[in-house]
Amino acid sequence: MRERGVVRLRMAYRRLAHHHYEQRGGRDGRIDRRCFDEISLTMEFDPSTLSTRDLYQLMLGGIVPRPIAWVSTRGTDGVVNVAPFSYFNGLCSRPPVLSVAIGYRKEAKKDTLVNIEVSKEFVVNVVPFRFAEAMNKTSGDYPKNVSEAEVANLRMLPGVKISAPRLADVPLSFECRLFKLVPVGEAPSGATLVLGEIVYVHVQEGLFQDGQMDGKKLDAIARMGGAWYCRTQDQFSMVRPQV
């Protein structure tokens, strides 16, 4: 698919350049290098024609950076589950609702989703850079009876308003009760959008002051495409114009 796409792309590129040159008065059919420089070239895809893998990589490589929800839940057997998900964001502040999209493990629901469906609660923990390796350890496909908290040697603390535990040493955690489940597509490539209402927040001392979160102190990491991540240390500010 990629090779055919590149051939089509090159042919289209040359047609565009010829047309652009002729518009500028060219007569001998030769292409001036400036014609290429003045053309804004794009690759175009119809998602229905792409393989699931290519479409997945296209979206993950382009929708960046993605914040990571390090979700902790407890199963009916008492086993604590901790897993990262990068299709995560906030929706609104009143009611305070966040969203986490949870895909499938092949044809089966992931343990995190099963636990949320049953208990109707979960904790979203923010991942600072110093916990990157530990977070990565918890992303493995472990058996249901294995606690990722134990695998990654993570300290857990009980929730205040819910029974699901939170990570003890991360700078920010949101205790959530299930607001709504929204199935999107089907297994294995679909997902369930989990909407959670935030009922309690744990913030590291000195991180939230004068109504503002200190992003540099938070030092959260985010997902890029492939196996790449980024830190949120390189920041800049802009004041919104008053119109």
C-alpha cells in the first residue's frame, strides 16, 4: 500500500508541477525547481481504504501529544489493576467529567473496563516523568489474577470517596465514579468511551497555587506515535486576544 501510494504521489507531484509551470508561461515542458518549492504537497487517504494497522498508526502518530490516564481499579477478587490509556481528556468542569477510551485485548474486554463496569468507580492517576518506566511495566498483558501494582512495585493508598485505590506517590489523582459508558465500534478494533465524574482530587503540596497548576512541577509525560513519549517541560504562554 505504501509503495503504490508513493508512486501515485510522485506522479501527482509532477502533474502539479507541470501545470504550475505552464501557468507561469512555461513552453518547453521542463520543470523549474521553483515549481516544486511553491507547491504545498499533501498525502490524502480515505480511511475506508486503509488497513486497521495503518489507520491506527496514522491516528496515533498524528493525534499528539496525548495525556496518559494511569487508571487504577479493583476487581471483585480484590486484585488491584493498574493500566495506562492515552485516549484520555477532560470534558467539562461542572459536572467535573473526564473521558478515557479503553480498547479491547484481541476480542476480550480489558480488565480495567470489566472492573469499572462492575464497581462503577476508578482512579485516574497522572504519570510524571520519574514514573515512566513503572508505567510502561503496567502496560503488559498480564493475567487477570496478577496485580500490575505488584509487578511495578507501586505503593497504593485507599480512596477517600470510592473503594478503588490510588497511586500513593504520583503528584495528581482523580477519584471518579462512572458517569456513562459509550461503546464505539466492535472488537477487536473498537473501544468503549468511559466517562467518569470526578468526586475527589489528590494534589501534591505546592503543585496547585493561586488557582493554577504548575505544569513544570507536574512534569507529566505524554504519548507520541509508535514507542515515543514526550515530557511537558518545553512550554510557552500566549494571552488570548480580547475581541
